[in-house]
Amino acid sequence: MHLERRAQTSRALQLAAPLIAIAFTLAVSSLLVLWAGAPVGQAYALLIEGGFGSRFAWGETLTRATPLILTGLAAAVAFRARLFNIGAEGQLYVGALAAVAVGGLHGGSGFELSPWLLFPLMMVAAALAGALLLLGPALMKSRLGVDEVVTTLLLNFIVLLFVSMMLDGPMKDPTAMGWPQSVALQDALQLGKLIERSRVHTGLLGALVLAVLLWALLKFTTTGFQIRAVGANARASAFAGMPVGWVTVKVALLSGALAGLAGAIEVAGRTGYLTLDMSPGYGYSGIVIAMLAALNPLGVVAAAIFVAGILVGADSMSRAVNVPTYIADVIVSVSLLSMLVATLFAQYRVVFNRRASHAG
Amino acid sequence: MTPALALTGITKRFGSLVANDAISLTLAQGEVLALLGENGAGKSTLVSILFGHYRADEGTVEVFGQPLPPGQPKAALAAGIGMVHQHFTLADNLSVLDNVLLGTEPLWLPFSRRREARAALVDTAQRFGLQVDPDARVAELSVGERQRVEILKALVSVGQRKGARILILDEPTAVLTPAEAESLFATLQQLVAQGLGVIFISHKLDEVLRVSHRIAVLRGGKLVATLPAAEADKAMLAELMVGRRVEMPRREPDAAVPQAEVCTLRGATVRGANGRAVLDGVSLSLHAGEIVAIAGVAGNGQQALAELLFGLRELDAGELMLQGRAMPARASAWMQAGVARIPEDRHAVGVVGDLPVWENAVLERFATPAFSKLGVIKRGAARQHAQSLIERYDVRGTQSAGVDTPTRALSGGNMQKLILGRALMADGEKAPVLIVADQPTWGLDIGAVAYVHRQLLDACAKGSAVLLISEDLDEIFALADRIAVMHHGHLSEAKPAAQWTLTDIGLAMTGEAVHAP
């Protein structure tokens, strides 16, 4: 028995693969729900209800989806070029830190600059901080062949400790009763509400616009062509005259900037100040989301909303039927694995009793 | 007399494809049977059925009158069928004896039976006249010697009780120099003299005629002819193989008119990662309207030479000029200067398999004004270009999805046509200044080979300088005006083709003549 590549994957199969994967995921997760002693049907109904079943649920889900879209895009563009950026979590935090640093200049007053100037500055600083954080690993990869998975992953821990140091030291808000948190952004620098009586902020619009822009970049531009070609076959791309190292660096800057923006938008849209528990692993979830979306920027939006809905819904289900919220992590993880297997089967077929793949 | 091997009505289908269609064959003891056919003709499938890798849909296999249970490699081994694969399956860091032991011995024995194994090895080697030192490390052996070890391994490890009786060799000369091939043919004579039956798989007509007693020709899964080698000739076999007459284009002798020098290498030296020179003081001069071929066994520096002229590698010493200019080691600069490039490995280097045909058609030039504006790809123009390339260079296999077909779905020949078209159409109707073709027909079937050869000859007639790097001496003699031989990074003088004999080239390929003044 072995796998044989399909010459072409049909549209129907491409669409069916994620649906089958989700069905399989729910089936597997239901075993755990049963084990926790809750009725499966009711638990899933509550989960879906809690994630997507009401105005409030949608508000929470979209709020949660906003940073996930951005980190998902960061992972998707990097993975397209085979730059395995596992460091979106760290890039998100340096982005947030840069945002509160710029926004909170001069004791929170920002030198009395107009918010019209200060807000873009804040976002640029965040994007730059994220981009620069990934630049090192990208250069080390393209120049020295250092594995970027290791360097970006380890940088996450360094960044978190650095942020912790800043929040406990120079950037600590003196009025926060000793809590390690930054000075809050002035109201003019915070993002407005997108939907009344919810926490959904205009950052969602920003994330959606960036998703469309990234999709167009990959599909229509020479840069996008280079990214796809280098990711699919770096040797052939180099042969055809593409600057493979420079493409890797460009992708790194783009990916890091997106993750950095995720941090800044989260601060400006939701929390208003930076704490160390701002992100429950949005950077890592971004990887899952990118894979679920098959690295397609528009798919990232859908995948981010799906994951956010599961996370939000699991919270409310857990309160109602006493299944631990960790079920959400299980569902998201299993869905990733089954998605990967489903994609594999969409691209390959299983062949029994054959060793060689060619008849000749 | 019972034949050593009898295949009766073997049919194997893969979906709608009939890979073997009611094939019946016999192999006598002491006979060399050549299995001749193009890629995809069904040779490998047939052998895989024989060896138990596949199970035939219909038909039977008998070894000395005993039916062979289908789909069991172990049964094939026990019946005395040995196989030598095209690509060696030896562990370089082990000795010859260890390699023979490997995979022969049951893994659950507490001790390895080295003494018995050594005795069996020495005994078999003596019986068949295969000279090999059992304690030599495989890494230190030449390619020809390694193949001898493979054959020995097959002979020792199969049918241990009865001994090997049938040996299958899959494209055994693909990696050998002419001299090593000669010595393999001598070995085969000794094997059959001992009563072994040999199946020799090949698509090279000369050696099939030279070595076999009978020839079975497969085409499109069918056995189209079985004939004694004495009654066959090359033209007839080629026609049987392809199903129609194939005109192999040839360079007319004296067709080259001396024209302007296009590219010059003087003392070109390139060092590998370990500091050793992979290209050592190579000098060569290429002229417009002339085909120069580089002969040699793979791995003697041809790759470095090709990469130099592809613009992918830096010179460590010496001089490289294209039309009187020193060139930077940047692929785009070489393409802009009008160099058409055909890489050796079409799958890994020539195309990006996951991208569609149209994107690969403009892979080298997507950023030029013809195909992009302000950083946005002109999809219409690019697809149009790909479509005309497909039509002009007869790229097949794109019926269903057109230019959106994923490139990896193309066959090797069609992929090569795409690469050829991409390189030759780069500058409109203008012939390229220089064409660097690294093993351009490797693994292609005769029809595609003839096509590639014709394109190279046409371009040359239009004034391109052509550098052909090849391991196939037939190809070299058919096309080249001048021939140089590469060995251990050294390049011999490029002499007119008429001044070389096959023996000279064979000697030069093993380094005998290259260093002589």
C-alpha cells in the first residue's frame, strides 16, 4: 500500500476535504465530551450557540477573530515561501510594546501630537518592531542556513521576558496599583466600536482589508509570484533568476509586520494597555489557522472566525454543562490534524498492492 | 526442455491504463533476453510482476515449470530470481561482505554468519568470474565495481538452496563508462555460460544488439515483436519501439562555418565546499553556429561548468567572457545577455511543478515589461505567451486544463519541450546567443530525443553557439562539431568530432589521455 499523487484535485474534493475534516473532528471530540460526563448533543449545541448563536456571541467571536486573522495571515504568507515562522507570538508582543511605547510617549501625552499623526506612527512602529524581530532569523536562514523554526520559537521566550521586564520596570504604569501593566493609551488613540453594544472594533475592518490585500499580492503581483515560486521550489526559482534570499527577507518583513500589527490592534482596539496575559497564544493559533486555510489569505478569515467561535463557544458550554474549556483546544488541534490528513488525501490517492508509482 | 521462465498472458491494468496487455514470453537457460521499449512501454511493470511487487490481473508466471505464486517477492527470491536495480542499493560505508550480508541474513539471529557468507561470496565470485575484494569498502570502489557487487549480491542472496537461476538487470549501463559497459557484457557472457538466464532491460539499441540473444520489444503495454538479435538491426528496432519511422537528425559533417567567438573560458577554476577544485583550469571557446559537446561520466565537474554558464556559480580563478564581457554570477544577467539554459534536472530545477504551465512558461521573464507592469503580472499576456509556446513546441498533456495544467502533470518529454520553448523563445524570433544544454535528453523516449536534437540543430543553424553536456556518446557523435572530455574537473582539448574514436573518448573519460600534454 502506498500513496500516489493525483494528477489533479477536483473542485468537489477540494471543498469536501475541510467538511469531512470537521465532521471527523467533532466525532473524535465527542468521545472526550462523553468522558467528561456531558450529553454530546447538548454540549455541541451549546458550543455552537455560544460561538455563533446570538448577537452577543457573534460580537465576542469577531472580537476574538481580529488578532487571529492577522497572526493567521502572518503565518500563511511566511509558510507560502517556506519560511516557517513560529514566532508570531513574540512578534505580536513586540508590536504591542512598540504601540504602547509610541502611544504613551511623554507620560501618556504623546507630546500633544495630533492623534491623526500619532496613531499611524504607532501602527508603523508596531509593524516595524514585528518585522525587525523576524529579520534576524530570516537572514540567519538565508545566509547561514540556520533553522528558522528553532530561532523564531526561542525568540518568543526572550521577547516575553523582555516585555515582562519592561512592564515591571521602565514602562510600568505608576497608577496601576503595582500591577505589571503599561500606561493606557489615550482615548483618541483607541479604535472605535464597529458594532454598538459589543466589543467588536474597527480593527476587524483593518484585518479584513489586509487579508484582501495579501490575497491580491500573492495572486496578481510579481512579488507574490516570487513568493509562491520560491516556496514551491527554491532551486528552480534560483535557476530562473529569482533572488531567493531577498524574497525570504521580504516575506519575513511582511510576516513579522502583520504579527506586530496584531499586537498593536489588540491594544488599541480591546485592552487599551499592555499586560503579559494579553494574548492566550494568538501567535501559535495563527499557525493552526493558516494551515486550516491551506495558506490562502481569504481562507484565513474564515478559519479565524471558526477557531474564534469554537474558543468563545467552549467557554459558555463549559459554564453550562461543566466540560472543561480545554475541549476548545482539543477541537482546534484535532481539526488541524484531520485537515492536514484530508488535504493529503485530496492530493494523493491510496493505492494497494503497488510498489512503484509509474507504469513503464 | 522446460524454459527457465515462462510468462503466459500477463495483463496488468492501472485504472483505464493497460500497462501490460496479454504478454507471453519465455526465457531459456543460458540466454540473454533483452526487454526493449520506451519509457511507459510496460517494461518495469512486467518485471515488477515477475518479481512479485505487483500482482497481475491475468496470466501466470512459471519458473522451470513451477507456477510462481503472484505478489510475493519472497517466493520470487526463493525460486532463484535476482534483480539488479538501475540505482545502486549499497551502503557506501560498509564493506562488500557487509553489503551482501545486509538484507540476506535473518535479523533475529544472535550472531551474523560471516564465515559462511564469506565462503558463499568467494565461491560465487569465482564461479562467475566476478573479481571483487570482499573486505573493500564500497565507497572506495568505482562505479563498475559497485555494479559487480550488486550483481554478486543478487547472485548470493537469492535462492540460497538452489542458487540463482534468473538475473534481471534494469538499465545496467546507464551509469557506466564504455569500458565498464564492455566489462559488464563480458560478465554477462560468463553468467549465461554457467546456465543463468538473464533479462536485460534497456532502451539503448546498440548495446541490446551487442549483448542479447533474443530481443522482445514492448510498445504501449503490448509485446510487438520477439526476434533473434542476429536478425535485427537498429533502424528496425527503433521503428518497432516507436511504432513509426523515426528520423534521428544528425549534424552534417563540416556543417559548421567558423563564426565569431561567443563565449570563452580560460583557466576557469571552481572550488567545492571542501576547497577541492571541482573545475580545474578549464579552457574552452564557443563559436556562433557551432555545437561543442562535453563528454564524460557524471560527477566529473560537468555540473559546475553548467552552473557557471547558467550564471549560478562564481569563478574562483580564471576568466569567463561572454561576447567579450566579463559576466557576473547572476542568472538574470546571463538570460538578458541572450543565453538559453536547459538544466540537467528538469523536475527539480527546470520547473516549479506545483505552479501551472503558464507561470512556468514565464518563470524566467515574469518581471520583464512584456509580462508585468508596475509590479503587477500581465496575466493575459503571460497566458497568451504560454499558449503559443504550447502550440509551437508541441507540448502535449494540457488538453483538459490548458495553460492552467499543473506542470508536474506533464510527462518528462513535454516538460522538456516547455523548458526548451521557454529558453528558445526568450528573445522573440532571434536565436539565442548561446544555448547551454545539460543532459537535455536524459530519460526521454526516442521521439522526444529526436525533437530536442532537431531544435538544437535548428538554433545552431540560425547562429546560436551550443554547448551540449551529455553522457550519451551516440548523442554526442550525432550532434557535435567539436568534442571535449571531462574527467576529475579537467577538460581535454575540444577536437573536431571526426578526430575522436570511441576508444579515445572512453580512455579520456577514465582520465587516461586528458592529462597528457
